[in-house]
Amino acid sequence: MLNPTYFTEKILFHTVLLELNSGAGTGFIYGFTVDDDLHVPVIVTNKHVINYESNPTVRFAMHQKDAKGNLLDSIVHITHGSEWVMHPNSETDLCCTLLQPIVESAQGQGYSLYYKICPDYAVYTEDELNDMQTVNDVIMVGYPDRIIDKKHFLPIVRKGSTATHPAIDFNGKSIGMIDMSCYYGSSGSPLFIYPGITKYSKKEGVKIGYNEPKLLGIFFALLCANDEGEIFTKVPKSSLHKSSTNSETASSDEYLNLGYYIKAKELNVLRDEVFKKYESRIKR
């Protein structure tokens, strides 16, 4: 197994495959900063992935580490009745659960978990978003249509571009659009702008050199067209895994290679909800 060093390696261990009786989706590990010495890691996903339930039983697929903290080539599935905190806006399809109870559940079974945390400082500020151009390379990490490297249990990383300007709230909502093939199972996937070796800034022009990517948002819906040519947004509700080989679940809807993401700034609202709920357990 590799030793994650670069960003595109670390993001393989940001995500977690979430499995429920009704299907599966993607979650990712994100850290809320309380102060310089205290961070609260959570697993973030969409409300619809957990069927809008506050206490669902979820099967978390996690990597393991040895006593020295080195990544092991083995996986553990932790079934846990987790408590989820919902974004207060009913239209914002976002929720999270504390990571620590899952870590403790694994420890109780003799497992030590290996993961990487996406820190909350790795999110674009409004000034940074306004300094961007409309079209930017983006990468999304997750489990589209439940595709996964079964031997190493690693997610799939895909590349696309922003379809709307990152600084503009599409239709006045805290969402944006991406030009990328989007499928069931990608719900809850983190989306990063990936500048690579070049970065464009309206203030400074093109800068050459490695630029650390940051979190742009969280994927939650895809655009489709039906047989009549009508375009509509599809947000999976309960059957999160659709397979074209299954005649009972196969759909004639045509994917338009466009999807919606919730802007990362909404994680700040979710953070406030977490701190409110667990105020007695979080020192600030």
C-alpha cells in the first residue's frame, strides 16, 4: 500500500463508503477547528444518503493502521447506529456525524483506523472565489455507481470543470454546477478545484508552480432528460445504487453530464449546529 504524500494521494483517504440497507453513498472526513489545539472531525454526506434519518444504522468502510500509524492493506467495516446533525435549511442537502464514536467503536473491536482529514482552512474564501475565472478544473472523489478498487478499497477520482462561476450562487441558492459525468453513489462526494502546476488569478494572472487545491463543495444531484426531452434534477432518495443490468431499477433517463454541488461555505452553518448540539463535550 502507498504512503500518501501528495494531495491526489491523500484524498483517497478522505472519503468513506457509507452503506445502508437501502443503498450506498459517499461520505468524507472533514475537520471543524475549535482553536489551535482542538479539532472536531466529522463525516459529511448528503441528507438523502442516510434517508433523512437522524439515527440510521450505517456501515462505514474504513482503512486500518498499525501501531506505528502506518497504513495497512486491510479494511474494516464498522456498523454503527450513528447520530447525524442536519443542516438547518431544509433545502440544503447536507449533514454530518462525529467521527470519534466510530473510531471508538472500531477500537472496541480491536481495530485502529487510518484516515486523512480535510481541514476547514482548506476552503476557498469569498475573495478567492471572486478572483477565479468561470471555467476551472475540478476533481471529485467517491464511489460512482458503487465503483471501487475492491482489493485496496480505494475510491474513484474523476475530473471535470466548473459549469458556473464559483463565486455566484446558482439561481440564488448556495449551489453551483459542474460539467462532469455524475452517477448514483457519488452523492456526498467532496469536490476540489485542482489548479495543478498553473493557477489563474484575475489579480495576478497565471502563476506557475504547485498550487494546493481546496474544497469547492459537496456533490448532491445530477441533471437528466426523459424520453420527451424534458430536463430535470434528480436527487436519489432511497435507492442509491442503480445498475443498468437490473431491469427492475434500470432507467431510460439520459444523464446530461451535469451535476449540482453544495458550496463549501455551508459547512460553516453545519459546524455551528454541531457546536450547539455538543457544546458540553467540546471545549472552546
